[in-house]
Amino acid sequence: MAGISKNTTIREFQDFIQGVYGLQNNRYFEVSEMLNNIQRFAMRGIKGIRKNNTKRTTKNLIISFSWLLSTLNRLHIDLEKETWNRFPYHCSYCGTIPCECKTKKVQKRVDVADIDDSKRPKTLNGFQKMFNDIYPYSTRTLEHAGVHLAEEIGEFSEVLIAYRNEKEDNDFKRILVEAADYFSCLVGVFNSLNVDLVSELANLYSNNCHECHNSPCSCSYSYIKNYKTED
Ligand SMILES: [Zn+2]
Ligand SMILES: [Zn+2]
């Protein structure tokens, strides 16, 4: 697969994950098992926040994000599209930039009809900057960003499990929203850490799978199942 560069888009990275991991994922994992990996690696990343270990947080959150994209690939959901639908250069709740939810005590989601597509970031890095414009890192602590990410993973998990059980369209629509919320909070942690997400992706995935360096990945089932980052 072509590597990741600073101009890589969210969609290109999602396609990269499909190319490298789609085959093994299809053979080895159910959606619920992929969800378990989204959660597992995110919690390790959050532990890194408590331990003041940026390297641990960064790597584990990237692996959680990769599992999220694998899950979205399985469900044919385009994260870039859903992120822009949810965050068209303003807060999804109060509708302003920067977000005024806290200062104005906004109680109800504001409907914003006008989406200016000319503002849509082109690259993943552009989306990271957009999220910092909407939710400046200076307005929260790193721990706050971590707690918010944990909350969103809980909400994403609930709705994904509900959809797997009942196959209701409404639950599927909520998956789209919760996936975008997860991504916004993941990027929020990177903004709080002042870490450039796409540079970290480029480092970790400089040569296909970060473990076997093949595309498609040829890691064994037991290797993937028992995988832990060394930090
Ligand atoms: Zn807001
Ligand atoms: Zn591999």
C-alpha cells in the first residue's frame, strides 16, 4: 500500500487500513471482537494519560482508531463524510466556533442549516486543526479530553451492540454520529497532547502493518489477539 504522508486524507487512511487489515479482519473477527479491540486499546491509551506517558497514549489510541476504521469498513461507513456531516466547522451541539456550550450553558442541540462545504478540510491534518478551532485545547485539561473520549467510546459501543442485536435503521444512523464523536474526541486528546496525528500515523504505518510489515497483514490470529504495545 502507498504510505501515509502529511497530506493524507481521512478516507485515504481508512482505505489504507482496509488494504492492510481487511482480509485478516474478515477471516478472523466478528464486529463485537473488533469493538472489544477499539475499547481495549483506547483504555490503554487513557491509562497512558494517567501515567503521563505520551508515547503509550499515542500508540494505543492509534491502534484503537485503526480498529474503529476496520469496524467502519466492515459496515461500509465513510468516517470522513460522517465527520463533516457532524462537525461542519462548528460545534455539533451549540453550532458555534469556538464552541460556547460551557459558557452559554446550551441545553438543547441547535439546528444549523447552512453547511459551507468550501470550509471542509481536505486532509486528516486539516480536520485536526478544525477540531482545535472548534474545541481549543486551552479550554480543557488533557484528563478532561481523555474522560470525554471514554464517554464517547461507551456511547459508540452501546449503539453498535444495539444495532448488531436488532438491525434497526435508527441505531445504524446513531452509529454514524457516534463514530464522528469518537473521532472528534480522539483528535481532541492529540490536540491536548500537542501531537500531530498524521505524523504519528506515518511513523507507525511507514511500511504496511506495523508488526509484520506486509499488505495484506500476515500476523497470525493468536499474535493479533494477544498483542500489547511494549510501553
Ligand atoms: Zn458547543
Ligand atoms: Zn501484520
